[in-house]
Amino acid sequence: MALQTHTAPSPMAPIDFESIKSLTKTEARAVDQLIINELSSDVVLINQMGHYIVGNGGKRLRPMLLLLAAKALGEATDRHLILAAVIEFIHTATLLHDDVVDESDLRRGKESANAVWGNAASVLVGDYLYSRAFEMMVRTGNMRVMEILSKTTTLIAEGEVLQLLNCNNPETTETKYLEVISRKTAILFSAATRLGAVISGASQETEEGLAKYGQHLGIAFQLIDDALDYKANQDELGKNLGDDLAEGKPTLPLIHAIQNGSESDAKIVIDAIRNGKRELFNEVYAVVQRTQAIAYTEKRADEEAEKAIEALDVLPESDYKDALIQLAKFSVQRNY
């Protein structure tokens, strides 16, 4: 897995995600068990929904980032394990709330929780997971941890509201779009890697470097997610193609298509965003292809992944640093 040069991620060199996961296999099992234990409640619906969502596949990428950061700086302690579970709980809560807001009926290829139990239950169980996460983080006895995670959840909520304000607005700029994904998605990646450093007692320089790595990685990850909505296999992606379009979300491929297409091309995309028209997907897809919007989005993702890799200069050489580099490359090569 040794790869230490700062070369741009290449589609010609596929990354073995499973080999990266294997570096934290023991700790990941402990985190999974902790998650199961912490989901225990005498309210049956919480148990059912919690296990359904947490057990519903997923890469466990955010907890893995925290564990890899910890091991790159020494070892993953019990406090690291607790915070890895906290990060996954916060992520899961955001998914529950997202699916309600977006009226999604698929999540990771299965029925979303709101499709199974309804919107009210999804919102309330999401609230429970947030509360549980904060209850767990208090156990670390570290005020800095609570400061980071409280700020993180605030920024996530702001990102959700900003995204809602941008919905059905074809005048959304790339800058505004990046502001949304920086808060809504990337900040939790950044918190995960930063917390790995904080609990390890790393220097301020190392903490900031790892936080930057997580932030740039999270942006790259979301950029590719938005590109996949117009190029992926639906079964691999685990959600309906065109969901973003149906929700009127002006993602980067659409923003680029409007700005670089002909007047008639731009009109098609503007109409689809303004009215959330999934039935226009094929027409919009054609415009996206004509304007090379996917290639542009992937290029921007590559740039973010490269910035993430450069931020890892604060770490000593190790298999765990190499794994973090490989994850940055994987984030822009994946097709799911």
C-alpha cells in the first residue's frame, strides 16, 4: 500500500478499499459492538430503526478516518473508539433527517427508514441518535471534544438549511454550492480526523493538518457523489438516479451545464431545477454530457483530493498515512 508521492488521483490505478479497511479491522469491530450496545433502548421502535439504519451497509468511512488518524499518531484508545461511534451516530442522524427532507424512498439500495416507518418516526429517532451521541461524547471528559462536535453539528444544520434555500434556484453559484457541501458533508469528515489528533494529544499543527485533510476529502467525496447522479449504475449507487434533479438541487454538474451550455441547453436545466422535473432527466443528462459537466466536476474533485493528500505532510510515514492517501484517491475513483 506504500504510495508516498503527491500525484493526482488516477483512474488507471484502482484502489483496494478492503485492504484499507483491514488496517482498522479490530477497532472497527469494537466500534460496531459499541454502536449496537449504545442503541439499546426500552423503546422498541428506536431499537428497530436504529439497527435497520446502522446495519444497512455503508462504508463506515467517517469512523475509519478517525481510527486511521489515531493509529497514524500512535494507537486507537477506548476514547477514540467512543468518538468513532459518536461520529457514526451523528452521520446516521443526518441521513434520517435528509431522507425526510428530500422525500427519498431509497438509501443504500434498500427502502429508507422514512419509507418504512414514516417521516415522524424518522425525525424523532434521528433526534434520539443526536442526543445519544452527545451523551457518549461527555464520557471522554474532554471539553475540546465537546467544543468540536457541538460546532460540527451546528455547521451541519446550517448546511442543511442553506441547501434547502438553494433548492429550485438555478441561479445558485459554484461558490454557494461549495459552501453548502463544506458545511453539510465535509465538516463531519474534518471533525473525524481532527478528533483522532485531539485524543492522541497531537500538536496544533498536526491537528490542523488532519482537519484540512478531512475537509478537502469530504468535498471531493460529495463532488463525486453529485457526479454519480448522472453516470452511475443505479444498483451500485443505492439510490434512484435523478434524485437530486427531482429535488431541485443545483449540484455542480448542473451549475456548470447552465454556465457553459447553449441558451437552449441552459433553459432545459434551469426548467428542470426550478420545477424539480425528474421526467426531464434524459434531456438534462444529454446537456450535462454536451457541456462536459461530469469531467469538470471530477476535475474539481481531483483538485480537492490532492489538497487532502498535501495536508498529510504533518504525519510521519506509516502504513496508516499511506491508507489515508489511498482513501483520498479512492474518494474520486469510486462508482458507488
